[in-house]
Amino acid sequence: MWIYEKKLQYPVKVSTCNPTLAKYLIEQYGGADGELAAALRYLNQRYTIPDKVVGLLTDIGTEEFAHLEMIATMIYKLTKDATPQQLRDAGLGDHYANHDGALFYHNAAGVPFTATYIQAKGDPIADLYEDIAAEEKARATYQWLIDMSDDPDLNDGLRFLREREIIHSQRFREAVEILKEERDKKKIF
Amino acid sequence: MNSLPENYYQELEQIQAVDFVLVELTLYLDTHPDDVKAINQFNQYAQYSKQLKRAFEAQFGPLQQYGNSFSDANWGWGRLPWPWQV
Ligand SMILES: [Fe+2]
């Protein structure tokens, strides 16, 4: 089971109300390479991956939910004081018409989240390579978001998340090596 | 929810820092399970984290649910602010 802890993994601050930035950040909430996709992908792959890497998928998958909460907090803080007119000016009019100020799992362009963003192939190497690619894509997205953002407080949190993707990618690469080693051992005997 | 004292943020950040070490060590140990030094460091930080949380919870209410934290006298869980509100 999972236990919720009433704290963010890393402090999230924003300098000002900025619904335009929030609109872009939604990419990492319900987008193809976002935190929801990451969490669901890893936690689902666990059941059929070799035992040696189940712990890693469990722990990274769990951390992704903490990142999802950080992104939600950023979006919430960037939009909570915005008027409907400000949301409209920021390109969030379509969102407001359907959801008011509520968050929803869609990408920056408003496309709703779909399970087709993620895969579970049952082949451990194929699955782990997908996971490495997912981390690299998420890292790139965070970079594009930082490049567009002029909010130093927000960027501090975004940089933390970008660095986590680098670590996750590194750990998944190590997992591939562990499985390759196992496979080669079996071949010798 | 602007009524939280300065030390709420300070102590929370301390917990976040210590727990970050634990997240890092967890993922590292998942792929380096034979590193005894890292395991010792992990256990040391796990203990430190528990101490900090006990002190924090005594002032600001439970951090976890389902019995992993003790409750205050009037179920502060639902009353005290949530992470996105502070
Ligand atoms: Fe990640």
C-alpha cells in the first residue's frame, strides 16, 4: 500500500500569479512525458519485471507521485489569484470553461491524458529503455520550461525536478546493466 | 493560511533535506545493494528523520496517516494546512 506524507518533496515557491506559465507547466502534469505518465508507467511495469529491479521501479514510481504533487502545487499557486479574464488572456479560457480553476490531466495544448502514452512490453530491456527515454524526455521538457520562465522562485523547483530526471535515467541505465549481467551469467552455465 | 510561524518552514525544510538524502540513498541502494557504507548512512538518516518528524508533529500535527503518525487531541489531519496551501 501507499502512505501519504503531508509535505512536498522539495519546497515550491512562485514569485507572482502567472497563469501563462501554469498553462505550460500542465505539460508535466498530464502530458505524454509528464509525471503522471511516469508514475503509472513504472508502477505498472513492476509486476512482470525481474525481481532485481522491482525495488527500483517501485521507488522511482513513488517519487514520481511526489513530483506530480509539486507540479500541481506550482500550477495551483500560479493560478489561484487569477481572474477569469487573466486566465483567458493566458490561453486558459478553454480550460476555465470546462474546469473553472480545477486541475485536470491534460497537456499544455489541452489534450487529455491517455494510457497510450505509456507501454508495458513484458520484455525487461524494452521496458527499461522506454523508461530511460521517458526520463530524458522529461528532463528536456523541464529545460524548455525553465528557458521560458522568468520566475526565479519557480525555476528553483523546476531545476530540482530536472535534476531528478537525470538521476532516474542514471539508475535505469544501471538496472539495464544489472539485467544484462544476469542474462550473460545464465548463458555461461 | 498565513498564520504559520517561521519555524514551521524552517523545520519542514530540514525534514525535506534529510528525507531527500534518504530518497537518494534508496535509489542508489536499489542498484548498489552491496554498499555497506551507504546502508549504514541510510539507517543513520532514517533515525535522524524520525527524530525531526517527531518534533515537528508535536507542534504542527501529523505528517502521515493510517497510524504512522500519532494524532493530536482534535484530529489536526484535516484541519491543518496541506502542502500546496503553505
Ligand atoms: Fe523521473
